[in-house]
Amino acid sequence: MDINAPENQKTIAWLLESPTPSIRYLTLTGVLGKPENDPEVQTARLSISTENPVRNILERQAPEGYWQIAKHYYSPKYRASHWSMLLLSELGMDPRHAAMQKGMAFMQASFEDDQRLMKSEAPYWGCLWGNALRYHLYCGNPHEDFMQTMLDYVVQDLQQLSRCHYNNGLPCAWSVVRGLYGLALIPAEQRSAQMQTAIESGLEFLLEDYDLLAADYPHIEKVHPTWSKLSFPLFYQSDMLLVLRVAKEMNALQTPQAVRGLAWLETQRNKSGNWSGGSPYQKQTWPILARGDTVNRWITLQAMRVLA
């Protein structure tokens, strides 16, 4: 996609008019490719933590670094600490901010206290670990032993194609996507051979072994309706747009299935040049929009980041 084409410039201008600072920041960096030291980028990022919706989330963080309930980092969905950290990462919050660092430290301590989850043979937590790896890498967690434990689990889970207890022991596409979502933040030159093999296995599962558009991945019930819709934010769930986002981060958009997915995404664009979608979990999570904004800007932003 040529971002200099008039229709795309119009869409980008609409994104930059957003009252949600996160959308402006991620448009500048993720669509226009501006560096972090660009004055416009710096202004937008500084606004993320001082304006709503992120300010509202930060004001509800406890001094100890958690949200909602100290002993329950996973529930209530989707406002507890695990989900809040994942959401703030998606919202482009500065990972160096004290709130992010405190949240990361709280989550590390919680995982270390929960020995059940620290065991690599745990049968069905691939989506949890993939998401946790994402925000710990995003925040630059310096604790090597802890990070290696998470990396080992995600790699092992992908090697087994995220066989999930909740999917009757079958490989789980949602969990594979989340595992790749975590590993995507590791630069290619820093990936071990085992990690690269696991990544290739996950991408092959999603984009070669099965049909991305038909979602004919192994499952015991009907395909979840979010798969072929455009939604933001998602938590342990996944959809085709998230698959394409991850594929781009993994430099895998050239595969035939991904090319079909990109063509499908183009067809979802409306006459105004934007994309429309929903936020199925908006009543369960923190508000993600500044006053007067709509989720369609988030959907359009994610589509443009993939296509740009």
C-alpha cells in the first residue's frame, strides 16, 4: 500500500485528528515510520500517560503496582493486573514509565509465587504466557532467569502447537497467535535456533497448514465469531487482523495465506477509506478511548499498520 496515495493520506490525517493520544502516537510511528526522537512523536507519547484514557487506568493502579485485587492478577477479566499490563502495552504506554515498571515487577512476583504456572509442563497456559512475555519484553524486564523461564515455556508450547485443555487437547490457533505475539518482540538476530524453529512451526500452522480465512483449525466447537470480525482490544482471543499484525512483525506477510488475508483486509475498507469494527469486551475492560473518539479509529490504525 502506498501511504502517499491521496486516499491513504486522508485516512492518516483522520487518525492524527484523534483525541486519543495513543492513536496519534502509533500512527506516527507504526504507519508513518517516524522515529522516537521526532518532536511530534515525543509530544504524542508524553500525552498518553497524562490524558485519558490511559490516565484513567493509571489512577486505578495500587501503589504496589497491581490493579483491582492483589491476589488475583487474572481476574476480574479484563481489568486485573495481567490484562491491564497487556492493554497498556497495546495503547503505546511508555515502557519506562514508573507505572509500567511497577506493574511488570508485580506480575513477575505473582508468577514466581504461583508455582503451578512456573512449571513448563502446565497443560494449557500458552495464551497467558505469550501475552505475559509480550509485556515483559515490552517493558525490558532485566531478570534473566525469569525471562528465560517464560521464553522456554512459550517455545515449548509452540513446538507442541499450543495443545489446549480447553480445546480437548487439540492445537489452539488463538494460543499459537499469542505465543508468536510474545516472541515477535525479540529481534531476529537474537533468536536461538530452537526459538526460530518454534516460530516457523507456529507460522506454518497458521498460514500454511490451515486456511486463514476459513479458520479450519482444529476445534471442538464452532469457530468463534470474532475470528472474521475486526475487533479491538482482544485479550487471550485472536482474529485474522491480529494474525496479520503478528505476521508483519515476523516478516511473514509474503506467504500465500497472508497475501489472501491482506486482500480480505482491503475489502473491509469502507467508502470513506476507513475500517469499521467493534470492541466486544469494552464493558469488561478499561475505557480505551478519549471522549468523542470511536473504536473505528483503533481498527483503522491496526489495518493501516499492517498494510503500510
